[in-house]
Amino acid sequence: MVRTLSLWSAGVVSLVLALELLCRLLPVSTSTETGYYTDPLILTYPSRHRWVASTGWDLRNAQTLRANNLGYPADRDFVRDERAVALIGDSFVEASMLPAADRPGAQLAQMLGTRPVYAMGAPGTALLDYAERIRYAHEKLGVRDFVVLMERGDVKQSLCGSGNVHGPCLDPKTLAPRIATLPPPGTAKRWLRHSALAQYLASQLRVTPQALLDQLKPKWLQAPHATAQPVAVPADTAVLTDSAKHEIDTVVTTFFERIKPHVQGKLVVVLDSDRVAMYTGQLKPDPARQRFINLARGVGALVVDTEPIFATHLAQSPLRLDVGPYDGHLNALGVELVARSASAELIKP
């Protein structure tokens, strides 16, 4: 029995070591080592850090990224320069699945010519996180002009507990301002960061310790799966409730109040569209999105609504604007349309 157990253990260890070696030879996503390095409310990568990003079990769109002096993936350092344009957003700005030349910062810089573009994107963030990066870019780098690339969920995701907050947020019940920074990694997580096999399981397969524990539980202890209920959609245009209006107004007002001292030039806000609905011809009015557009324009922001831009493209071309059916981020063509529209607003006298 002891000999059998020893042989079995040796076999398991050998298998794990072989898988670890294989993962190290493949472009498995590596640890990003994110932390609050430059500002207590802004999560970035360590300065000069290198890491690999890829998608799914088959390691699609593998890219090697390198952080600059301030911890953002960029080919140039961000230094104080009033001519610079700061491009603010989440993973749509970072665009780690695209080659460097196809990312929003690079394409916008090419269209602006001599003006440097500081692409300050951070995955898993929302509108109030953007306000902190705008503050930082103005105070530390002297930036006056800003482009904010927004996804459609950025307003709603500014509520605490959304899973897309790195610092400031609003309480989902009271809408009072709060700070919800992410805790530092524990000892186990710091060790696992150095394992390529662990990174493959977590980053590529999305396997988490909690999910494994749930699977090992007896069926009678497992939480029942919630049954999805159909959502009633009125035949006519949806109407926002008073509470929904108040929530949108509070988030948007808080955002613009916080950035007001720091935007001393132009503020261009580029708002993504429901591209999936556009592809199928089922696009419907979105009153929450329109309310944001109206509020932003009301305080002087130059809002680029991508809906008509994307619709014009799709009427003339069969080419879609997503990375793929597995990834709804903008592909190089989608980024080009966005960058062209943003640069046009910046160039206007």
C-alpha cells in the first residue's frame, strides 16, 4: 500500500511538473503584479514590468506587454507635457489582445501627428476611477486635453460592489461616496503568481479555488443554481424609473464635479454602442445611455456617439468591429473608427 501510494504521488508530482514546464514554454498569461504604485487610488502595473496576455484555453491573441515609467503598457514614458492628450478608460483603452500599433493610444497618436498620447487604461474600472486618472494626469503630467473611451456599463459599474472599481465608488443604496480599494494579495496568491500552470488555470480556464471547493461539496450542500427569469421588455421605448434617473444623475454629476478643476482644455467622451444588437438589426433605444449623453453635453463635454458611426460602417461593409465572438472588445478596425472620431474633435478649433 505504501509503495503504491508513493508511486502514485510521484506520478502526480511528475505530471504537475511536466504541465508546469509546458505552460512556461507556451504564451500563457503571466502575473500582472498590479498595485497602488503611483497613487493610493489608482491601480497600475509595476514600472517596467513585462507580462504576457492571451485569451482562452488555446492562448489566442497572445501579446507581450511592457509597462512604462508610470505602470501603463506603452512604448513611451509619460512625462510632463501640456501638449499631451490623455486617453482614459478600461480594458478598451489598454486593448491587451491587440498588437501595440493597433491599440487606441497608438492609433490616436498617429492621427494627431506631433501630439503625444498617454493611454491610461486599466481593466476592471469605471467612470469614477477615470476621474482619478484625469486628476493624476493633470496634476503630475500637466495634461489639459482628455479623451475618455467609455463602454456602456461605466455609469452603472461606478457603484460599489460592481466588481469594476479600483478606488472611488458610490454606495449602491445611498449613493454616498465611498472608497473601495482592492486588498493586497495574500501569501498564497503571491506564490501562485509565479506558477505558469496556476496562471493557466486562473487566467485561461477561469478556474478559482472557490469553484473547485464548490464542485467537491456533496450535492445536498451545493447552493442551488438560480433559474434565469425572462425579462419583460415593453413594446415601446423603455422608460427610466425615477430611482434609475437619480442613480445616473448622481454618478455623472459626481464624475464631472471631480474632473472640473483638471480639464482645462477639451474633454472628448467616446461612448460605445450595443454592437451585438446592431449586427442582428435589433438595436433598441437605450434611455439610460441617452440620458448620460444629454448630461455630458450639458456640461460642455464633446460626446462622440459611436452608434451612427458604427451603423454607417456596417451599412457599407460586412466587416465586424469586435475582436471575435469570444471577445467583445473593439478590433483594430473598430479602434480606427473611434480614434478617427476622437481626433476630429481634438483638431477642431
